[in-house]
Amino acid sequence: MEFIFLGTSSGSPTKQRNVSGLALKSSRRKSWCLVDCGEGTQHQLLHTPLALSRLSAIMITHVHGDHCFGLPGLLASAAMAGRTQPITVVAPAAIKGWLEHSQQMAETHLPFALNFIDVSQLNSPVMIDAFEISTTALSHRVPSFAYGFAEVVKDRALDVDKLKAEQIPAGAHWGQLQNGQDVMLEDGRRLLATDYLLPPRKPRYIIVGGDNDSPQLLSQKASQADVLIHEATYTMDVADRVGSGPQHSCAKQVAEMAEQSGLRHLILTHFSARYAYSQASQPNISAIENEAREAYSGQLFLANDLDHFRLNQLGELSLINQTCD
């Protein structure tokens, strides 16, 4: 599984960060999914290998503009590029009416269908692309949701070491066993496919949260996840000064929940524009990292725009390329 951050700022963009957007895909497929589509998302995509023609689904966490204002433009660009395949949109119900009104007002015709799913009505997981997608209601000023992406594992790996130990040469028989077919060898031995297939590996599972002032709402699912991507808009001191009105998380809140859940990998994003890169400026982004590290002992990343991550089959997370410091 791979994912690329298209925007990591909250509220408004900065010189280093665009507003929210995340592309996620199975490593074995060219198709991909988009979680949130803040203004400028389609421009960010131009700096990636991802094509709108391969976009299979869009998930919107909530209706605030920094998470959805880029959606009409992105869909219009897909139409101009000649796309005709349907796109699934999972979002709050208001997004559907807003898109229809925007298209009518701008006289925009989409030559592809939008298969809309009201996220508030998604009571059971749905299969989209290579994932089983589930949702969790969060706590924010408007209804906000987290999306869980569970990999669908279909194939069991062949036990190559056992085949070699029994001196069964590579060839057509290996392929038949891999496909679940029993095999009769020339020497009379009958091989049962189930004896030569390894146990299915654990499906990889990533949670992508929307805006949320109560990270504990995700604690149970985080205990099962390989990676949690969650907002850390503030440090605690800033959050205390701002007050409860914005209903965002601080780094300490998220990190403490992740630690208690035994989460292996935590990625923080959606940082307030007040946090600068320069160490000479206060507050700077290192304050969020330092606060999180005090509470969390797992692998921690602070996302930057266009950071590209890979979660391998062993559930190990790595940063493939980092575009900013």
C-alpha cells in the first residue's frame, strides 16, 4: 500500500503546505483513491505519477472548505481529459447537492457518472478498488468521519521452501498449486494444494482521520491498524489559548491515544499555518513533533506535502521520498 500527501495545512495554504488531500493506492494496482480534496489538490497531483484517469473513488471527511473546495475543479479537469469511467464519491450528503449546483451554475458537463454514497449512511464496510472501506464518526463542528482502508488479501503465497525440499521442480505444477489445484506428478505422488500454500498474511489496515477533537474515538480501531493518519492542528499550549471552539486535536492528545492503543505507526498532518519551518520563527513545526514524541514511542512522522509512503506486506512503513524539511 502506498500513499502521497497532497496537502498538510489546516484552514488555508502556506508557502510550504497546501490544504488537505491524500492519495492512497494498492501497490499492485494503477488505480487510486483520494481522501479529501482541498483547493489546489489537482495542481498538487501534477507533481505525482497519479493520473485522473485512474482515480477510482473520492472520500470526503467533512464539508469544510479546506477539505472539499478543490472537488468541482478536479472533476471538471477529469472531464476535459476525456474520462468516461464512473467515480465513486463517499461524502456527507450536502456534498452531492453542492456538486450538482456547482456544475449547473458553471455549465459543466461530466461525461462520467458520480456514484454517490452518503457517508452517514455507510453502516457496514463497502468494497472499493482494492480495499474494504469502513467509517468512524468523529467529533468536530460539523459531522466528520475517519476512513479505514483494509487491504483485501486473496492470494496465499506458495511454500517454495517446502517444494524445493521435496525436490518438486519449478514449472507448471507450481502454478497449478498456486491456483489451488491439486497435482498428480509423473512419479505417482499426489500433491494437495492446501499443503503447499502458506497461511494468508494479515491484511494491511490504514486509518485516515478527518478533523476531530476526540482522538479516543479511534482508539479501538487504532489498536488493529498498521498506520493512523490524524490531524495535529496545534500543540497543547496553543490549543489551550485558542479554546474548544475550533474542535481540533493537539499533538499530545493524538500521541497519547496512539501509545495507549499500541499503534506501530503514527503520521500527523493538518498543521495550523502558524507553525513555521524556520527554527528562528516561533512557534515552529518542531514543537508539534517534540510534543508528540514525549507521549508516543512508536514510529512517528510529521507529513509534508508530496511525501510518499509505502507500507510493505510485513506492515513496515517507510518514507520513499521526502520533499520538504
